Amino acid sequence: MNPRTVLPLALVSALLLAGPAAAQSAADVAGVWKRLGKTERFFVLEAGEDGSITGRLTNPPFASMACSLELKLEGDKLTGTAEWTEKVDGKEYQEGTKWEFTFKGDEIKGRAEVIDWEGGVVYSREWADYTLVRVERKGLVTQGEAEEAFGDDLPALGTFAGGWLGAGGPWAAALEGEELVLTAVGHHDGAVLRLKDDRGTLRGEVKVDGVTSKVELGFNEGALSGRSSWIAGTLEGWAPVSFTRLDRTEAAADAGEATKPESSEGPLNGVWKRDDGLYLRVREQGGKVSGVLSAADGKPLCRLTFAQKGGIWVGLANWGSYETTWELGVAGDELRGRCEWSDLHEGKLVARGWGGRSFSRLGRLN
């Protein structure tokens, strides 16, 4: 055996495990590309179902010009023609130039014909080397295409307060004056989206990664859905975006009745039935007032500690991964006030607010 023909065992194994390289397709070429040089040029390439590749130059050297592309990909070779069109004094002139490039992931490198022409007459033709790099879309949402947003009549903006699941993760919504303000929670560096009611459509802007995206949302079947703008080089477009409400715990029947009680006239000890059928058991022991909120079957839902503050009972409810506040006043056999509700995402608190609550004391038989 000739030792020069023997490959190391480790190299043989690596070659066998690597397998054939994944074939590139026209879809891999689709996107926005920037041609490097003194003057940057931006091309948009699109893949057809038949494997063809078409494109256009978004910033031609003169306003009177346009450039379209007809390309094909064979292996890593990207070839075809660029068709230049110019309108001068009511006349249209066209001329083609050749492209011969190699496509590798996020880079297209090779050469293209360059011509000097005027009035349809080509005075010179030569080859020039070029490199094109992929340009990523930037914005709140960058995938897909979207049309103008429409929806049902908008309710009062305050009803949208709470937690929503949207682009990138959860958002906390709150009413600030005449604006609905959504703040990203745990993503997009806490980006803030400010929206105003514009004849039934919520319109606003949000800054993400140094880029300002316009957002337009309609109200559809309980969700906010519409579109968000993106940019890629000189190209701009719209991508679909939507926000859906998060599940709410401790939701009261009417948040509009969530007023702070004025005073508390009696002790909190005893068993109270809340307006949603849950039971609050409170007792004082060792100078501390504590309680448990339970389901009808006795299963504990949260534990509370109470203290008198400003003439009312203020409770801190511990739900395990988060806490909420209660503010209650006792008037005979009634307990009234407000409890915080919570909107959660994957067990984490996104938004909170107040809900009006009432309790009735259960009678004790001796």
C-alpha cells in the first residue's frame, strides 16, 4: 500500500459524517442586496416558483432610468442580464448588460458589464468587479407583507389597558392622556409604542434597534391587528403585526368600580365570601393579621398579610411568583374595596390594575 494515498482515519470519518452540502435555491437569493463601492446601489431580488430570479435596482444613477434583472442560479453561479431603460424627450431607450457572479450565503461576488451610453447609443462597454452584501430588514416586525389596517369601531382606549402578547413577546398597555402606550416587557429593550385613535385606526410609532417603525392597528374580534413598517437600505415596506390579550387573574366584574375605600369601621377577622364565589378567611394572631383566599372546595389560591394604613385594611397577596395589593374597608357585615388584577405571560407579571370587589361576612353559629 502506498502510504501517500492513505487518509487519516479522523479525516475519513469527518468527510463521511459531513455528507453533501445543501443545494442552494432561488429562494436563498431573494432579499435586499447592497452593492459596495463609492456609490452604494440597492437591489431587490425575488424568486419565482419556477426557480427564476427577477429583481430591480431601487436607486438608479438618474431619475429617468430604471433597471430590471433576469437571473438564474446554477449551483453557486448567479448569471443573467440587467435591462436598463431610460426615457428622454418622450422616447424610451433600452440596453442590456451581463451579470456573472458567485452566490455564497450573504455575499454575491463577481463582475458585471458597465456601459457608457446616450440616446440609445452605446459608446463603451467593459467589465467591472463588484461585491453585493445582504441587507436585513429593520423594524419592529420584518417578515411577511401587509395591507392597510382596518377593524371594528374602537371602544374607549382605557379598555385596552393590561397585558398583550405581540411582536417579540408581552407588552403592557396603559392610557396616558389621549394615547394608548404599549411598553415591551422583557424584550426589545423596553421599547415604547405610542398610539392614537385616527378615525377608528390606532396609529403610532415605536423605535427599535435605532429604527422608527410606523404602526397601524385595527380592532378585530378582541385583538389588535394591522401592520408595522420596516426599512432595508433605500427600500421600505410593511409587515403584519398583531396583539392579543393575555389571560387575566383576579379579574373583577367592573374595573370602573375600583375605588379606594374611605375608611374601615370594624375588625377584619372572620370568613368572607367574595362576589366571585371565593372565600377569604382572616384571623389575628400574635399581633399580625393574615388571611387565605380559597376556592369553594377549600383549595388555597393565595396567602395574605393585612395592616391598617390610612384608616383602611391594606393586604399583600402572595401568589407564588408575584404579589398584588388589596385595599378594603369593613362596614358591618360587608367588606368593600378593590383588589389588583394581574395579566401574566409564562408565569411572569406583565401588567396589573384595580378591580372593584365586595365581600359578605358568613354567619357564625355558636
